[in-house]
Amino acid sequence: MSTPVVDPLPEGAWSGSVATTASVATVAPSGLPGLLVRGVVALALLIGWVQVYASPVERDLSDLYGALEAGQVTSVTIERPREVWSDGQGTFAVRWSGAGRPGSSTYRYEVSSDPAVTAVDQGEVIASLAAQSPQQVDVTWHAGPLPTGHVPLLGPLGVLGGLLVLVLGPQPRLATRWAWFWLATITPVWLAFVVLEPVPLWRRVPAPSRPGRLTGGWAFVLVLVLNPLLTAFVPGYADLW
């Protein structure tokens, strides 16, 4: 008669505990090519935002009037005709800098040799408001068109690079691709995506995956709530666009 063989109980069984092994899925960090791409895109986004914030944004002339009266302007450059007019009219550019992003607008200039016609020179109005401003304002009269300046290209290129990383790169770990797409309409989120997904740039060991990632629908709702709040309450946020 054969005797049945009984496997020994696992260690700790007498105390009521059972040893179990659970495998946790992980996400590998980016290789060197991926790190370089993400680093270049992040740098382009940062420099692009600096360029955008330093370039003039088109505003209404009344915004300049209000900023001058509030003492928020430090310098104004006013375009003037190259030659003195006896008769004529036109619109000319004006740019200013001070608190926040620089501004740009146009003003009316109209002169006539007919004494019955009232001259209009909003450039002189600007200069007068600058002289009365509580903040010292440097006023420059510029004969002829104002320099166009640089065109901020790195920002759009950085956004395009982030979009390519999102579409062609590895599956994101923290949120789905659609979720990141909607979240990126909040401008600084592109930088967060490039730095954090699929594993933070500074992490060189695998990171645990997240089964409950943020989905596109919830991200869309989040954007609808956050974007108006950021625009209303965060100074300078709207100027990043």
C-alpha cells in the first residue's frame, strides 16, 4: 500500500498567513534617443514662451491709455510720417512696454491746411498721457515704420514636437493620449507632458504603471473648468497664447 506524499506547508502557514507573489507592471524609462528628443522639445517650449512673452501683442489703443494712467508703462515708441504733412491722414503704429507683455496698436494722424478741418493726432495724446503718468515713461518718436522684430517660432515648433511625441511616442503612463491632448490646451501642460511621460526625465529605473489613468472625457471636462479660471485669476496666463 502506497503512502500519499503531502507537500510541506509554506512558511508561516501555522500562523494563518499565506505567501503570495504579485507581479506589478512597470514602464521602462526612455532610452538615450527618446531623452534627447524630449529634452529638445522641452527646451524649445521654454525658449518659445520667453520669446512670445517678450514680443508685442496686438491691443486696443484704449488699453495703452489706461495703462499710462495707471502707471503701468515704462516706454512708448510712436511711429511718425517720414516728412511733415500739410494735408493728409493715416494710421501709424505705437508700441509700449511695462507691466506684463509688451503691447502694440495703431493711432490716427490727420492734418489739413483748411482751418475749418479739425486736426487729429492721437500720437500727441499718447505723449501727453505719458507726461502725466505717475510712472516715468520714455517716449521715442520714430520716423517711418517701426522695426518688425523677431517672429517667435520656437514656441509653435515646441508644441508641434510635443504633439509628435504624444502621437508617435510610447503609451503615456499617467493619462491616455486623448487626455493629454485635451489637457495641452492649457498651455504649460505641454511641458509637463514632455517632462513626465512615460517616465520622468530624471528617473532611470522603471516606474509602476497606473491602471486608473485619466481618460479623455474627464480631461475635457477639466479643461472646460480650468481654462476660464486660469485666464481670469492668473496674471499673464492669457498672454502665453
